Amino acid sequence: MKEIKFRLFGNILGGEMHVAEVNVNGEVITPNYSLNDSLLTVPLKNPLQPKDTITLSMDFELEVPQSVELNYGVQAYYDDVLALAHAYPMIAVYDDEGWNAEIPPQSGDVTYADMSFFIVTVEAPKGVTLVGSGREINHNESGNRQTVRYEAGPVRDFYLAASPEYEVFTKEVDGVTLRFYTRDYLQAGAESALDVAARAIEVYGKRYAPYPYTELDFVSTPTYALGIEYPGMIAITEWIVEPDQFYLEGTVAHEVGHQWFYNLVGNDQLDDPWLDESLTQFATLQYFTDTYGQSGSAGFRQDLEGRWNSIGQEEIPVGLPVKEYSNEEYSGIVYGRGGLFFEALREEMGEENFDVFIKNYVKNNAWDIATPEKLQTAAEAQCGCNLTPIFEKWIFP
Ligand SMILES: [Zn+2]
């Protein structure tokens, strides 16, 4: 490997990110910038061989936008909440396509990442509640400052949220501590979100694999999305935590599902968004079925159908990259038709085979990156049947 590529998402999410002192094995290197300064390429004097290691260091500075207009406001300081998504130089994924780097479309997720371990030390004013990925290992206060150390991993990303307004509400399930950080007056919504999350962890734990961490943290933020998934963390937009919000249960069940499909089993979220989004929509349907019975899942199935209906049930393939869809198609196909595909696949394979296949798919791709081909192969291996016709009808162009 003659170079290493880093994503500087701060430069395309409305703020500015500056890098200095890029250092490889103790030697200062001059990097190159491209893709509107969102891609940093570090050339290596001596190519990195397989199984070999290097030490790479750099300083970086990020100025965060004070608005939530770009990419759902994942990286913003707004309304007393600091949301720091992808706020450090992230190593791009090198796969059979080579380095994966492009300017992500506004409608989808921005990252595609491998698993990593993180040790993060945060220094902040004492009056601010900090919520970070992984576990809080150390917490010191001195004067009006606090220093917190987090350790996380394996995870695909490190996320940090902070607010002087955050109160915390807690629940335990199956050895997992669930916490919801939000404003005091949203206690009722936060607690019902935690009930949903606890049931979702039980449902997905039985159906796919045990939840892989000991903690799951929720934060309310002013994001334009209903919810956004991070490893072991979930951001929920504040307005749906208000009393009697129809969207809360489906959103929480969906975002918890991403802990299996996106984090535990990774995928290229820009090229194959259906592998995490459509499958997570189907997982959400299973959450409603397992919690309330067939009739209880009718509402969510209608949601899937309604999305597809809203683009006239057009048979656009589910397996396209985010950039190939218009916003309406992305919702209708990837979030609507894609969820229904997995029901059709279950019908085709038989329920017993389907349940075993999903478990095997998760087990065989856990901590790794899945592909559409791996998913189809795992399904065919289980049913001993040829599924190309159904994949061609629904997924592949
Ligand atoms: Zn999603």
C-alpha cells in the first residue's frame, strides 16, 4: 500500500477541518487534498506490506457549523446541543474497489468504515454532560473543567454528543445498560424509548445475535433525520421524544436494528445502502410482529407499502447506490420496497430456512463487511435453491 486515505468529513458537513503535523513513523509527511478537502491522502515512503504496521499521527482542528442544514445536521452545535459525528480524520475503507472515497449524497449516510478501537480523552467545561461511544473509563474534575476518557471497540465510528441540558434516564436489559440523555421535560418520551429499545434488544438478540456491547446510549439532538445510528449510540431528533409521538417506537426499533445491520455486520453504506437500511426496515417489522403479533405489525407494514406506493410501486431495483436515487425513490425503494423484499424472500425460502439464514449471515459477517453477493450466497446455501430470479426481480438492475 503506497498511501493511506483519510476522510475529513468536517469539510463537507458545513464546517471546516484543518490537519497539521502529519507524521509517519516519526517523519513529517506532506499530504494531498482532494474532494473539496474531504479526502486527505498520506503518501508512504516505504509501501506498507500485508500484516505490516506503521504509526501515523496528526493534529487536527474542527470548526463546527451552528446550523443543522447539511446531511441532517449530524455535525453541529445548535440549540445547546453539540453533535460530533465523524469529527476526526477517518481512515477510508480499502476493499476490492480500492480506496472508497466520494462526496456523499445529502440523502444517505456519509460513512463506510471498518472496525477500530478508540481511546478518546475529552476535556470540556464542567457544566456540560458528555456522552461518548464505548465506555467511560475515567472522569476527573478540576476547577471548572472536566476530563473524561472513553474506550470503545470494536466499533466503526466514534460519536460524541454534549449539552448542558442533558438529564439521564436509565434501564437495564439482559446485562445491557440503556441510557437516554435528553432534556428534563422529555422524561416520559425518553423512558418509553428505553422500553422499546429493551424489547428490540431482546427480539434482535433472539433472531440475529446477542447485542455485542454492555451499553447503548441515546441522545436527543436537533438532527433533521428522525434518528441516526452510531455504534453503541443512537441520536434521536428531539421533537419525536415529545409526548405521544407516533414516530418514536418505529424510529427507536429501527435505529436499534442498525446495531446489527451497519455496525456488527458492516456494508458499503453509499454503494449498497439496502444491506443496512432495507434489512433494518425488515428487522423493525420483525420487532413489531414479535412484540404485538401479526396484527400488531400491520401498521409498520403499511408504512413500508406506503413509501413504495408514494412512487407508484415502480419496480426500481433495491440494490442501487444512494446517488442513483432521487430523494423520493431513496425512501420509496430502499426504505419501502427493500423491507418488503425480505418478506418475499422469506416466503420463497420458507420461514425456517429464512430464520437460520439470517442468523448465519450475521454470524459469518460479524465485525466484517458484507456484500449483496455474500447475502445471496448465504440464503442459497441455506435453502439449497436458486434465488437468482427473486434477486433479479427485486434487487439487481
Ligand atoms: Zn436507518
